[in-house]
Amino acid sequence: MTWPPRQRASATPRRRPLDGRGVLTLLLGGAFAWSLATVPWGPDLVHPGGERAIAQLLAAALRPELSPPFLALALEASWRTAAYAVAGMTVAVAIGLPLGVVASGALARGALSRLGAVAATRGLLALLRAIHELVWAWLFVAALGLSPLAAILALGLPYAGVLGRIYAGLLGDVPEAPLRALRASGASEWQVLLYGRLPQALPDLLSYTFYRFECAIRSAAILSFVGLGGLGYQMQLALDDLRYGELWTLLACLVALVVAVDLWSGEVRRRLVA
Amino acid sequence: MMFVLDAVSKAYGSTVALHPLSLAVARGETLAVVGPSGAGKTTLLHLLGGVTQPSAGAVWIAGRPLASLPPGRELARLVGVMHQQLDLVPHLAAVHNVLAGRLGEWRLLRSLVSLVAPREIERALAALERVGIRDKLYERTARLSGGEQQRVALARLLVQDPAAIVADEPVASLDPARAEDLLQLLTGIARDDGKTLVASLHSIQLARRYFARIVGLRRGRLAFDLPAAAVSQAHVDRLYDLDERADDLATAAAR
Ligand SMILES: Nc1ncnc2c1ncn2[C@@H]1O[C@H](COP(=O)(O)OP(=O)(O)OP(=O)(O)O)[C@@H](O)[C@H]1O
Ligand SMILES: [Mg+2]
């Protein structure tokens, strides 16, 4: 016998010329080409005067508005946006984590009760995240008026849907062997969750939560267009009055917020792994 | 009797891992299971530990049928299993992996609080002291060496305090000196606490030195079951003989 054993020819997968994936690729490629064809290419693509506006916008990047009163305003707007994002994420985690745990099927012992719990919570999570935060915002503003609570809920609910969905996947995907060992020493499913699932999934749970936190800052800025104040609202005012310098200052604030979250996330993860 | 296997067999699909086999292990006995790779050692130990159910035959643990002992607190008081892959939670500090041996006795709230402020820390300390790594109490388990993790797994068993310990290749990943240390520790614990010990090993020398009785497995069958002193070189040669005909001759001679 020879070592290593020669691989049999049938072991190498042969690609069929047009499998399901190939068809899908063709379809998507075709759709893209078609969408290009629908663009009215020509001198009217950018509306008249648009080129001048873009030039002004870019020129303003070199002289952002830095007067102390405006800086104070930008700082206040940043603070408000960050506060909405933090509060929204708090709501999202508070709702998403318990739903995610149930949706992972980690707590149910019987096959039937697991199926029921998983299907019900997955459905609820899907409903929460199927509706965009802007739509939630309209709903809550209609119901509660222009209050911070409307913004926080509008942000928190769809984010809970996304977080719960991902949490369920992460908690269900941890290595099984340590969990079996915990059950063998008499642990209940709740204890297995605490001592096996959560610790093993924690690094990924944190990474993903921080990533969504960055998204929440972006969303909070957008939500403030609805009239709830914050960076997005100020940007809208600046754009309406063609004060491009202010726009750049506000954009810089937004970038700074996202970078700050990223740094914080890195620090937390570094400590966790150390 | 701590363990009784009555005509027990185990098959995974069409692979027969263990042919019908009967075996009794008395309380306090130390038994080594030896045999080449794939002989069925892990399968046998998993049956003793209540990790898997037999395909046929009956397993009795401390006089109770295995079928009546689902994984849980009762089984945990009777048998503790140390798997070949240890199965610790690498992200937790050693102390929590050790105290996990108490989860069967703890309420949920106590287990939750313990993750922040460890409960019954003196038990964890005593166990880690006994296995010789007391200073690693708050070290993350992933950062411990293979030998230290082995000791954490053993400390968890000490804290669980079952009547019998089943250890699958507890020294497979250790250098010869540490392997002797660990076996000394394991058999010492069994002797001092009156625990039954069943362990699979690859080294016949270690089995003879540290265990009272040796069971040889070969291709899912019992090759021999003897007091350690009665195991001769001929037994060993036959067990590890790569020539498959030797096996057929042996079964033919037995008829
Ligand atoms: N879960 C399983 N599914 C299918 N076959 C299995 C499974 N577990 C074990 N086997 C088979 O059963 C036989 C015995 O395996 P077992 O793990 O008990 O051997 P072992 O003596 O512990 O070997 P090693 O010394 O390599 O650990 C092998 O042929 C193995 O392939
Ligand atoms: Mg094995």
C-alpha cells in the first residue's frame, strides 16, 4: 500500500456548468445590467446647478464652522444623538437578549416545547426587525408625540429584533461538549446557559452588540430628521440654509462618535481576552 | 457492585463498537482499560459513565438500571466522567470550572451569584490544592497548560464528589513524568476517598503500576480481564498485534 493513499478521482468535486448558484448569479448580473440601462445617461444626469452645489460643498470641507456658539450646538446635538443611541441599545439588549435565549432553544428540554418556543420567538423577532426604524418612528411619534421616548422605542424595537436573531444563533452555536459535561455534573439547562453557553458566546455577543451600537448612532442621527433633535436634525437645518461649513462640522462629530464606540469596543474585547 | 454490564453491546449504525460483553466492577476497585486505538475503550467508559445508552444488554450503576438515570444530579452523585477532551469551558476562570461540579447541588440564584462572587470557594481551593494548582484559582482556563487543565478537570470531579470516577485517557496529553504524577494523584484520591476508579490508558506499564485490575479490549471484544500482576507480556503482544489473523485464531481456539 502507498502512503498517503491516492485520492480517488470521484472524490474531486466536478462543477456542473449551470447549477442553482450559477443561474442566480446570471439573474442578478442581468438585473444589474438592466438597472444601468434605465439610468438616463446624458447631460441631465446631474441637475442644473448641481455641479456648482457639489463644488461649494467640497470647498466647504476645508473651512468647517468652528465658532464657539456653533461648536456648543454641535456638541449638544452629538450628546443628544449618543444618548438616543445608548438608550435605544439598552432597550434593544433588554428585549433582544431574553428573546434570543428563548429563540436559541437553549432552555427547552422537550422537542415539542422547544419547537413551539423557538417558532414563537423567531416570529416575534422577525416582526420587530421587518419594520424599519423610520417606520417605527412614525408610529411612535403618531402615538406619543415628539418625545424622546418615541425615538428610543423606534430605535430599540427593530434593533431588539436584529440582536435577538443574532444572539440566538451565537448561543445555539457554541461547542456542545462542555455543555454535556455540565449536564453530566447535574446542571440544569439554566445553569448550562450561565456556565456554558453565555461564557463561550460572550466574545462574539459583545463584538456584535458593539457593531450594532455603531449602527445605532447612525440610525439615531437619521431618526432625528423626524424632528427629534440631534445631529441629523442640525444637518438638515444646515443643508436647508446652504451652510455647508456647519454640515462638515456635524459630520465630523458623527464620525467621532462612531470612532469612539469602536475604540471602546476594542478596549472591552482586549480586556476580555487578556 | 459499583458497575455491572450484562451482555452489553454498542453499535453506531453498522459499526459495532462493542460486541456483547459482561463486566462487574466492585466498589473501591481500580480498573484500567487498555487496548489499541478504536478498540472501544471510550465506548465502554461512556457506557459506565451513563454518557451513552447501550444498543442491547443492561447497564447497572450502584444497583440501579442506567435507563432510570438520566443526566442530572442523581447520576452526578454516582459517577463523574473525565472525558478525553476534558470539556472545560475555556472562557471561564479555573475556579468556575471547578465549582461547576457543584451545579447539581446549587439553586439557579446561587450559581448566578457565584459567577461574580464565587460561593463555597473553600471547596474549590481545597480541590485545587489537592491537585497542586492552588495558585491558578482565578486564571482563565484557556490560558492554562494541557496538564493544568487536566488538573482543573480533576478538581471539578473532586468538588462533584461522585462515588465512582471514570477517566478516558487522563494522561494521553502529558509527558511521562506528569503522567505518573497524575495517575498517582488519581489513584491516591480513589484509595483515600474509597472511590471506584475506571480509566483507559495506552501504556500497559502504567496500568500495571497503578491499577489493581486490567481489562484488555481488542476490536470491540474483551481480550482479557485479569488482576494487574497476572497480565503477562504475551497478553500485551496479542492485544497490540497488528496481524488480524491472530485474533481469528484466538477466537477459534476459544471455541
Ligand atoms: N459516535 C460514533 N459514531 C460512529 N462510530 C463511532 C462513534 N464513536 C465510536 N465509533 C466507532 O467505534 C469504534 C470504537 O471507538 P472508541 O472511541 O470506543 O475507541 P477507543 O478505544 O476509545 O479508541 P482511541 O484509543 O483512539 O480513543 C471505532 O471504530 C469508532 O470509529
Ligand atoms: Mg477513546
